[in-house]
Amino acid sequence: MDALTRNNVTVTGAGQQAIVFVHGFGCDQHMWRLVAPAFEARYQVVMLDLVGAGFSDLTAYDPERYSTLSAHAEDILEVIRALQLRDVVLVGHSVSATISMLAAIQDPALIGRLVLVAPSPRFLNDAATGYVGGFEQTDIEELLDAMDSNYLGWSGAITPVIMGNPERPELTEELNNSFCRTDPTIARHFARVTFLGDHRAVLPQVHQPALILQCAQDTLAPLSVGQYLQQHLLNNQLVVIKTSGHCPHLSAPEATIAAIESFLAPAPVAYERA
């Protein structure tokens, strides 16, 4: 099966440069519907489903191959090559922010800029280094145990925490429905890869300009994580969006679009006085 079919790739828009949107855990490309269309007039907009999510080819999900996030990064690069793209803007949400950075390291010629939406290179706290990721080891173990014993019950309990914005229950309902559509076996495996991973060591290898989009109140990726990324990525800017939760592309799409557009805007030309 070719990469475009495997990852259920959709392409819209116009323009010489492409912007590729990659969703987070438990989601699919539909989660970008409030943001991606804003770029169709100037960019070739590419959206995809990670293998194991959405309408991707679920039979392609090999737990051994996808035991690391690098396999998903390789898939994204295959999609980009299949579309004959270069110098793309790669936008990744949550775990796919890390996947996007890994793709940028693997083939830097294909990736021009990175937009990291609610990123986290490590969800676990690390007392030895003072790193605050948001979770203790026992928190993650309880989360994974709950997924194993009652996936649907776990989904109903965790999605309000992920989404935030309790005054907008329709957002939580949408996220919960997305989680419930995900194959539980794949979700449980991907959760372990996501929440137990540590990718802090690769940050200095990312050389592309990067926008770090952080939510002001995010249980999964607290502000300390955004600040850590700002300190350890070579070329970046941090923008904090005034919203709660882990999904600003759903809870604050206008602010998300504005931040990305500002990041992608051409630098002003400097003119010398005669």
C-alpha cells in the first residue's frame, strides 16, 4: 500500500509551499478543521492520519515497528516524498510535535519550519534534573492500568482533563467520541509509547525555526514544558495562548491561526539609507 493511502492523506489549497498538519493521540486529521482551511489560499494544505488512527490503514499498525515515535516520523517523511514536497511547514499537536521534530532531524531538507502545538518531549517529571513534565510515574501507571481495564471509562474520565474549557462541553464530547473511535488495542500501545517516552536529548539536533504554541493552563503540558523547549531548541519562539486545556486548535482556533500566521510571515526587508 502506498504512503498516501496508508495515512489517508488529503490535499487542498494552493501555493508553492506546503503546510502539513499532524494530529495528536486519540485524534485524527478532522481535529484540524478549524485551523487548516485558513491556510488554503496561500499553501498546499496536507492532512493525514497517523497509522492506527482515523481512516488510516489499521492493518499497517505493527506494534513492534511502532514501538518508537520514529516510525511515525518515517511515515510522515514518506508522505512528503510521495507528494514531491520540500521545505514544508510541519505542524504537530502534542505527541506529534515530537514526531515532527524527529522527522525534521531525520531529513532536514524536507522540513523548513516546525509548529509545535502543546508539545511535550517528556510527560514524566524528572526529579534528578528538575524537569517538570506534569506527571509522576505513579500517575502514568494508573492511567495505563485504567486504559487496560476499561478503555471507554478511561476515555470518558480523561477527555475533560485534556480538553479543559468545562464551559464548552461540546469540545469534550467531540474529543471523547474521537477516543472511542480509536481501536482500544492500538490506543493502549500508542499510549505507552507516548507517555513513557523521553525525547529531551534530541532537542539540540533540531535546527529548523520552531514555533512553540503553549496553552496558559494545560494539565498535560504545563507552562514549564514550553519554557524548557524554549531553552533547549536552537531557533524558536514561544507563544502562550490564553486558553485552558491541551487542544488550542479546537478551543482557541483564531488565536492558533494568528500565531502560526505571524510565525510564517516574511521578515521585513531592511533598507539601508543612501
